[in-house]
Amino acid sequence: MTQTVWMPDEAANLPDPAATTPSPPAELLVVGWFDERPGYAARRAGGASSWLLTWTLAGAGRIRQGGAEVLARPGDLVVLGAEVDHEYGVAPDADRWTFWWVHFQPRTSWHGWLRPVEVGDRVFVVRSVPAAVHGRIDAAFERMHADARWSGVGAPPPPSALPAVPAMAVPTAARELATGRVEEILLLATAAGATGEPGDPGDARVRRAEAILAADPGSPHTVRSLAREVALSPSRFAHLFAEETGRTPMQALRDVRLRHAATLLEATNLAVGQVATACGFVSAFHFSRVFRARFGTSPRAFRAELHSPERL
């Protein structure tokens, strides 16, 4: 079978700034590391068919999508949703832009992590990701680049210290493994970056409760048990949580469980009843009812659609 291979365009020194830079086909995961100087620029008038994530290591990049514009500095993670006009390049007055990038298709469960950091026009920004997780994120990108080169036979290759050439995850096994690294990066950045406003102890306690829910959605959490974890009375905790997030703790728990369920349906072969149990729902019937209310389809139909030949 003939296979179409996308050759990444580094977009440096484009003769026409208005030219459209090619993007990889939607079904490919492509990851690379660039160290660019002033003059580097790329534009896609209709956006890309895939999502794009950048992780800035040094210098600064200017990124615009639709009406939203971002200056990406070291420790900033920026995600661009698909099919919106965008352009990016070395920021004005910056001497370089060193960054990891990856074109990918998001899993359904990731939208909940990204929604709180949207700045407009499907642009998602996590500013100043805490330094404590930088090493883990850097390692995940290095591992992703290696995983994308895996043939599916034997063990994946070891990471390259400075990967000069972008890697494309063509086999299904390599694509799924590399997608798992994207998930790790998004989770690390969004969870570690959700610290609230400095000096606001209420906000910090709410974020702590949200982290507890996300880490173990299947446990029998209650308002009382969560309040105990953050050293508040149940009534004070419930009021503060609703004030900060616009929803009750139990609504937040249901949302976390549904996102976790969507991930399990997509990434595992667990039966619907097993997914319901793993996510803390009292029965498969109750799980199916609330899942349909959220996603507009049954868990079985949701999984079948994700695994249909048209999406592979």
C-alpha cells in the first residue's frame, strides 16, 4: 500500500510572509524540536486540521490564532485548536525561540483540563508552569519523539539528546504511545499550573480539592471527606467551592468521573460495567444515563464512534 509522507516545513525565511505553511494530515502525530532565530515564521490561513502544542524552552515566540495573540516565554505551554487561522514565529525583539511542538488529535477527556485556560478562539495557555515539573515535561517530549519513531516491533528506540529531525508516528501503536505522552504533558502543566491567585488561601484549598478528585475519581468522595482534606467545615467548603468554580463539589465529582470514563472507553477494552465501577458510579444503568446526558450518546456508541474505520 502506498503511504503518503508529510515532510515538515521549518518555515524559516519564507519569501512571502502571507504564504500558507503546510500542516500535517489530521491522522498523523508529528513532534519536533526547533531552535529558531529572527525571521522564522509560519502561517496557516485556514488553521491546521490537527491541534498544535508548543512548549517554550528559551527566547520567546509570538503566536496568534483568530483574534487571540500570545507571547510564549520559557515555561509557557500553548495549545491551538484546529481549523482557526493562525500564525507564529520568533517574537519581536527576541533573539531566538527554542521550543518543542507537536501536532496531534486530542482525546475527549482533555477538553476539561484545557477549558479553564482558554484565552479565546480555541487558544489555551498555561503561563509559567511551575519549575518543579519542567524536567518531567522535557523528558515526556524526548520520550514522545522516540515513541513516534517506533515500528511496533521490539522496544521503542531511546530518546535523542537533541532531535534535529521531527518524528512522525505512523503505526497505530506508535501513535497511541506518543499520544499518551501528550496526555502526560497536558496533565502535568494544567494540574501544576492551577494554583490560583497568590495569597488566596480559599482558592488554594479549592484547587487542592479539585486535585484530589482528579487523582482518584472512583473513590466515594463526599463533601464531608473533601472538607476534611482541606481543613474546612463541610458548609464552608461547599460554599467556597461553589463560589470559586460555579458548581457544587458533587457536580465537580460527576464531571471528573465522566471525563475519566471517556478516557477509559477510548483507551481500554473494559466493559461498560467495569468502566462504571472504576469511575465510582453506583451502577452501569446510572452511568449510562448520566453519560448520555453529558455526551449525547451511550457509552457503547461513544466507543464505537471513536474506533470506527473513518477515525483510524
